[in-house]
Amino acid sequence: MTDDELIWRIAGGSGDGIDSTSQNFAKALMRSGLNVFTHRHYPSRIRGGHTYVEIRASDDPVKSRGDGYNFLLSLGDSFARNPQEEAYYGNEETKPLSENLDELREGGVIVYDAGLLDTDEIENFDERVEENDWHVYGLDLRGLAKEHGREVMRNTAGVGATAALLDIDLEPIEELMEDAMSGDVLEANLQILHEAHDSVAADYEHTHDLRAPTAEGDYDDDQVLVSGSHGIAYGALDEGCRFISGYPMTPWTDVFTIMTQHLPDMGGVSEQVEDEIAAASLAIGASHAGAKAMSGSSGGGFALMSEPLGLAEITETPIVLVEAMRAGPSTGMPTKPEQGDLEHVLYTSQGDSNRVVFAPGDPAECYVQTRKAFELAYDYQIPAIVIYDQKLSGGHQTVPEDVFDEEPNPDLGSVVTEQDLEEAVQEAGRFKRYMYESGDERGGVSPRSLPGQKGGNFLASGNEHNEVGHISEDPDNRTVQMNRRLAKLDSIHEELSSNADHQAVYGPEDAEYGILSWGSTKGVVAEAVDVLNDEGHSVKAMNVSDIMPFASEEVTEFLESVDEALVVEMNATAQFRRHVQGQLGRFGEKLYSLLKYDGNPFEPTEVAEGFRERIGGDVDLSQYNVRIESATGD
């Protein structure tokens, strides 16, 4: 973290336009030349319920959400089910103010909609304001919006007030509004924006020191604001995916939606079906027919995909699935982030199954590793899975635009030609789809034909089968076929080790201590490493993306180089640490877990404090919802 940063939080009710308003404001900050990172918090209901979006902006790179925040725009919840304190859920109308005070930094700014909120209804509000030196501005945003026709436009009034209080130029905000609106709606919003801005600038004394950061350079369209969902979708499209099937389920829906928006323009097909079993089966059918195909879901829906996933494995049909983790088990907390599905994804299906699993750590990695997932799936005729979480799915950050400049790849991988088929049939009498010895230098890969190719017909059965696909329970055949399929992972592991570096290492090479993480904890761990090294500690980090086949060489090298490693993950059962131990058991005594599973992602301070506690510092972790445990139970 840096001192020269704005962390702006807009809070209201679901349905109050919080998400769209925050996206436009984040883009405006990006267009002013700043680096941006957003964090989204929302309830699992369609309308109503406290929601907020946090935008962190700085001239320096930002890799995660920050520690707390320093500016609150509280709109109140205009869809509150029951604005009574004695109601079961309390006074929901005031929660966008009352429930956001604990994380507001000292000296922070509060702008609240005095047309909806009454601070007298919030216990000890005035005392807390004085104690924390908060600077409070009560503005009738609701009244201003009603004057211009629509109450929802109080968001725009709030942005205008924010701009006045932080000395932000309105031009980038106006340009974004003009891109998104037109006609009378645009004119009304522009009037509200300027009226709120000018009123605050003229009538309110700025008692605070907080200002928007100033960018050193000019914005020149060299970066974009995207989420992990964008990275996955764009990676799939550029890798030639032209079919997707799915059923909506938070937070996987974002990838499904983005793909659905773009596929028709690219000659592709998107199908929303009745359930996740049908979704995965349909995608497998499309792949069998010769399309690059994908499907996906969140944890509960992915559970239904276990049967078709096994079918793809035994028929050796390439397919890419995405699994968007959320807090479970069962429905759990469907809109909150957690990394609790790792073992579910690794071991779902029947028997000794095998698949590729990637866990990207940021939007850029989502793009690169989704492309690699397709490449491996179609080269090796194997399912590949991209696993991520709600934090990565919905959080946006600035990414260099050239990350997405890679050439498209429509290649279907290891598919035989009709000339190859003619020669194979002449030699063997029939096409051997599941040939014992194919001669392919990639171990385990047998030739694959597509429907309609002359001489390429074969049986694709979910039963164990012989070389041409007929059901077979012969022990020798079973052993050969299983060994051949499993050999693919050895070849993939060799390819990944030599050609792709998905394990991001951060910090001084000769550091004494290590922090090991996976997936979306990448950025927050990197920021914690900076803080700890600035304090004089000797720390580096590795974020692992190659989950299966496991990046054993890279992780071994990392663990051998440090005295001890703290494994950071968002679950209660240390699933990634256990996976590391399963692959590299001899390092068990070096590993300690820092776990968080309260529905909120880590902040940099929590990781840093966990590290300090582990090395014997005087730290009280009780103020955080985190815990440390040893890999050996000590």
C-alpha cells in the first residue's frame, strides 16, 4: 500500500445502481492515468440488502484491495425490506452507513444521503466521528435526484459531490456518461452531476486533507479495466472457442454472459440449458463434433457435472470447464469469495480420473491460462478446468492492453486428416481411435477423428473399451488403456515445466522466509511482501497456478530456498496446503497455514500480521477473522 491513494467505497441497496455507478467512476479514474483495483460486496438477493463496491486508485501499481478505505459515499438502501431497528435483519435502510464504519480509516470522509438517512438512528455515530476525526457531509442527494425525475440518479449526484470534495476533473466522468446514455436521460444526469458538484464546491468548507491521487503520466489507452471473468472469456474466444453451454449460477454467470454477448458476432453458439448436467454434456457433444467448446458453473452446479466430466475423460473428448468458487458447502454464502472447492475440482468424477487444473491469480493470468487450458485440452484430448473465485470473477483491475494482443488460435489439436485415416484403415482394417501405441511423441495421445470424416467412425463409450471403442473388460486391455490415459499428465507436466511459467514469484530471491499461495490471493500476498520487506523482514512469495499436474519442480525449488513457508488461502481446511503436502510430503515441517473463511477476501495487513505472529512477533490476531495452523499439528 501507499499513502498516496484513494480507496472510495459506494454503499447502498441491491437495485440502487451501485455496481454500474462504481464501474463508471473506476473507469474515469483509470482514464485520468491512475491504476485501479475494485472489490465488490453484495448480498444473495435480487433487490435490497446492503451492497458496496470499493475502488482503490493510485499512481503506483495496485495488486489487491487495500487495508480499510478512506472515503464513503453512503446512499442508504431504498429497497429495504423493513426499515425498523427491531426487524429480524435490523434497520436495513441505514446499513449502507452503519455497517461501513468499522473499516473507515481515521481522518476519512463520509458523504451520506440526508434525504434517506438520519445519523441519529445510528448508535454512537457522533462519538465515533469525533473519535476517528471523520469528516461528514450530509447532502440531500435523493431530493436533488427527484427534482430531475428519477430517484436512482442520486448516484450521479453522489459522484458529483465526490468529485468536488476530492478535486476530481468532471470531464472523464462526463465522457463515460455520454458513452452509456443519450437523450433526456443523459441531459438529466449531466445536470445532476454539475449541480451536486457546484453546490458542494460553493457551499461546503473542505475540512479534510484527502484528495484524489495525481497521475505522473498521461493516460494513453494503454491499459484496460477488466475482471477475471473478462480474462477467461477473452482467452477462450481468442483460443477459438465457438460453443458454450451453461446454466446461470453466481459467480460463474459473468463468464457465461460475456461469452454469450460475443459469440454470435464470431459465428459461435451459446446455449442456456435446463441444468448443469445438460450443460456439460452439450459442450462435450459439441467438442466431439469438432468445435472448441466450454462450459462451467459454480460449486453446486459443478457437482452435477461430475458424471459428464468422467465421460469426457474416458472417451478422451477435449473440453474446457470453468469452476467459480463461492463459500459453501451447499448454497453457503453464494455471493461471497472462498477457495473451498479445490479438492472438489481435483477429485470430482469416478475412478482414477485425470484432468488439467489451472488456478490463475489475476485477470492477465486468467487470459493466458485459459488459452493454455484449451491448447492442452485439444492437444491431449483431456478435460481442462480453470478454477477461480468470486473475488477474481467480479473484481476489476487495470491491465496492460497488450496482454490481449496474442494471435488467435483456431487449431483443433490432434485431429487426423482423411489421408491419415485412409492409410490407417488400409493397415489395420478399421480406425483405432484408442490405439495402444500411436507413435505420438506426446505420451498417451491416440489419433482422433471427427464425425463425417471418411473411415473415421468409432464407438465412443463410457465403458472401458478396446482400441476401436468396443466395450472390453479384459484385464490386459484395461491396464494398457488406463496407463495410456494417465501418461498424458506426465507429458503435460513436462510441457508446462519447459514452456510455461505459471508460478509467479515475488520478492528478493535470497529471502529467508516464504509465503505460498494460489489463485486470487496472489496480489494481496505481493503487497504484504512489500510491507514486510520494508520493515526489514526477509520474505518472498510464490503464487501457484499449475494445480494439476502440479508444479512440483518450481514449488520444490521455492521451498528448499526458505526456512519456513506460510500458506495463505481462503478456506477452513487448508486444502491447498494439504495438496502441497500430498505432492511434496517432505516439506510438511516447513509449512504453516494462514486461513480466512468469513466471506471477505484477505487485506494486506492480515497477511502481514499473520506472518509476524508466525515468526514470534507480539501480534493479536483476535481482531481479524484469520487463524494459523501447523501442517504437522504442532
